[in-house]
Amino acid sequence: MNTTRQTGPRAIVVGGGIGGLAAALALARQNVQVLLLEQAEKIGEIGAGIQLGPNAFNALDSLGAGEASRKRAVYTDWLNLMDATDASEIVRVETGARFRERFGNPYAVIHRADIHLSVLESVQRNPLIQFRTSTQVKSIEQDEHGVTLTDQHGERYQADAVIGCDGVRSVIRATLVGDAPRVTGHVVYRAVVDVENMPEDLQINAPVVWAGPHCHLVHYPLRGGKQYNLVVTFHSRDQEEWSVRDGSKEEVLSYFEGVHPKPRQMLDRPTSWRRWATADREPIARWSFGRVTLLGDAAHPMTQYLAQGACQALEDAVTLGAAYRAADGDFEKAFAIYEKARIARTARVVLGAREMGRIYHAKGVERLVRNGLWAGRTQDQFYDAMQWLYGWREETCLQGAI
């Protein structure tokens, strides 16, 4: 039997991604001893870039990882939505001083490995957190005294509570909920290219979305502008299964024949692509069961269209820590508070991301409707529309839940 330690409140966090690290840190900051179990051989992160809204920076500050994240991030000048068919501008949202004043934090982009490292550094400095890698959870049991996990070797781990942060293929969720993923049919290709290989007219200090019929393209700078993140998404003509694998340039080009040459030129730049057949899940009204709860993609996997996956996981972690504090160390009570605070908000993001995907991929007359949706809107009106998402604060994260 493996336990975190013998004295004080103990929790096991399953999964060492951004959400798992953040959850471990949030609990340890409440004097909970945490054992973090990761199935990979080492704690790390792969992938390309992600976007960090002001809500993410508020959460990172609460976790003590804000300064490190800021040093590695690239601060954008605006958010851009372009028409990929004729290269006209649809929307430009300024993210400079007025944006920061409104939301209290900047908008930035960062390599996924860099944000993961920024949180990991804070975790590694915390003596209450222990790691165990190459550990795959196979089963979970709980009673009135605690929770026991069993790994692939039959070794058992016991604690007062478990937080499942094991991603879109969560073993913990499969045990607690047992629902099926919703395969979207949308395929995402991601790549990173050096600035020397990025077309000069696309070297823009902003996340730029080129919206096309049943497809879109995204690019933005990383690592001080030395690299650019490229993302292309299309509606697959095949029956897709939830998967990640290497992709082919030929497949990508076959879906973007009708887009304007300006965005299309970046499709020739990557030397390799990674291909994601995406999925989310239907929002659920409950993800806490006694001494076990879910967090991040395990709780509310979402499509990428609002760029909020990591941001919502960070919010989850901070809210979990606040709920534990509010519950005076009662895990079951804390998980109920945390769930109540997060269910509706994260469901709104999941459903909002789906709708944004539809808007991006509009064609025909629907494209014309989309292009006129935001005409004449002022920057303050854009900020008003974003308030529900970017205005999140730790200080009010439990509002309505206790």
C-alpha cells in the first residue's frame, strides 16, 4: 500500500498535465499533501501553442505561477478574425492598454511546454507534492474513510480524496460517469515553424483566425516571435475516430483549395504536422462523487474554438483550492462546492466553443451573415461581450456556490 504520507490531509491527483499540476499546487497551498500520478515516463508536455486569456493569468497569479508564465509569454496587439475566402477583415479586438485595464490582465500566447513548465516549477518547489511517473491507474474504490487506486502493476495508493485530471480519455471519468465522447468530425493539424520560414506578410503579433467554408487556419507568434504556431482545422470527409497521429501535407492541402492565397501560403511551411481528430463530451450536471472529483478535460473536454481548454483547467484548480478552504478541509463538502461553482460556467464554454466553430466554418449566405455580425461594434462593446469569459476572478469564483 502506497500513501502520500501518514499525517495531515492527503490527496491523489491523477494526471500531470497543466490541470493536474495546477490542482496539486492549489491543494498544497492549502496544506494538503499531494501525490501526483502520471502515466508517462516523465512529467512534461508536448504540443504547440496555446492562448492565455486574462482569466488564465488571474488563475496563474493565484497559484504563484503568474510571473514565470509572463516571462515566457508573447503579448498580443489584437485578436483578428479574417475571411479566408477573400482575405477581408471581419473583426479586430484590440488587446492593448484598454483591454488590460478592463480585465486586469493581458492576452497572450505561449508554447504549451512553456506554460506547463511555469506551473511545474512552482510545483517542484512545494515540499507537500510528490511525483510518481510511469503509473497507469486501472481502478478506483472509495468508502467513508478514503479512496484507493490500483495501478497497472497491482500496487495500491490510498488517500483522503482523488482528483481526476487525466484528460479527455479519463479513466476516473470512465469509472464515475461512463459516458461516451462526442467525435466532432473536425480534424486539427498543428505545427510550429521558425520565424525565418514564416511568410513576412503573416508575421503578425496577434492570434489571426482565417475563417473559411468548413475550415479555418490560425497563426500566432511564440517564444519572443522566434517561432510561429500554425493550426488548421477542417471538416473531415471520412468517418473519424478520436485519435492523434502524424499527418500529411497532401491531406491538408486537399481541404484548402478554395481559400485565398495569402493564408494558404502557410500550409507549405511546416516540415511535419501532428493530426488530431477532435472530440468533446456533452456537459454533465455532476462530476463529483463522494471523495472523488474531476478537473479540466476530464470534467469538461471542449473543442478549441474559444481557446479556453487550459484556461478553464486553471480556473478549476483555483476554484478547487478555494472550495477546500471554504469547506474547512472537508473534501466531500469542498468537491460539492467546487462542482456547483464550475458546472454551468464550463458547460457554457463547451457549448459556446461548438457554436464558435459553426461561425468560423460558415459558407454561402451564412458566411455573409457571419461577416456582418460585428460590423460597427466598438471596442468597449467587444469587451462587454467578453466580460463573462475574461472577467473571471479568484475573489468571486465561489459566488453562488456557498
